[in-house]
Amino acid sequence: MFDEIMEKFEDSPGQQAVIRLLLERGFSVNADGRVVSGGIEIPNTGIAREAGVDRRVVNATTDAILADDELRRIFRNISAVPSLLDLAPVLDLAAATISVRAADESGIVSRVTAAIAERDISIRQVLSEDPEFTDDPRLYVITDEPLPGDLINELREMTFVRTIELA
């Protein structure tokens, strides 16, 4: 799906940058063509600055989104999910970032969370990046306590795990 969305903007790298930013941040586009997070409007100048484009590129992108039935359905309904990842150290939680070899393989989340649950470690949040929206999808697991060494070794031995980073 991501490739199909990007193809619609193949003639404009600037608009592709705006689309990528909207998807990464979970920003939607309201009926007036304004970029929003929930009900909070985000100025096009801020979007443009972050995407490295002129604000007119943001306007053109949101106009194109509203003019396309498929894009309008996607971007009118997208939403952000708050992440505990950056807050983990502040809240005295532990975080593990797992890079995988084949993100479209089934059972990745269930195998990782089952291994953690078997150790009676409480999982506060699991976030999985969609392989259609990123080139290097990762699985983020935030727990109440640090993962013990034997569990990290067990996770590393799972065939789909490429790397594990702890925070």
C-alpha cells in the first residue's frame, strides 16, 4: 500500500516527503485540507519545515489527498498512537528494540511477547512498524523491568531476529 501511495506522487519528491511525514507521525487531513493530529491543527509552515519543503508543497499535497478517493479515506482516518519508547527511561521502564529479517513473517509479536510473559515480566506496550511503511521495520517492547540476559539470548536465537537494542 505504501508503494501505491508514493507512486501517486512519483513526480514530486517534495510531496512524497510530506506524505512520508504524515504517515510516520500519524497525522490526518481534515475536510478543509488542514493537517491535524486529532482535533489539533498543525500549521503547514511547521509541516513544511519538518519535511524540508515549501508550505505550498504541503498545500498541494493535501489538495491531492482530498481529490483522490483512496487517499482521502486513508488520510481522513489515520491517527497517532502515543509511544512509551522515549518515556521509558523517565518512567523507569525498560525498552527493547528488535530488528527483524522478514517483517512479514507471521508470529513475530506473539513469539516475542510469549517469551517475555513466560518470565512473568509485565509488558506495558508493544509497537510494531509496518513493513509497508518503512524499509527497516522494528518491534518495540516496553516492559516494567529490564529483560534478563537469558531471555535476551533466547530472543536473539529466534530465526527472525536480526538485532536487539536495549534502553
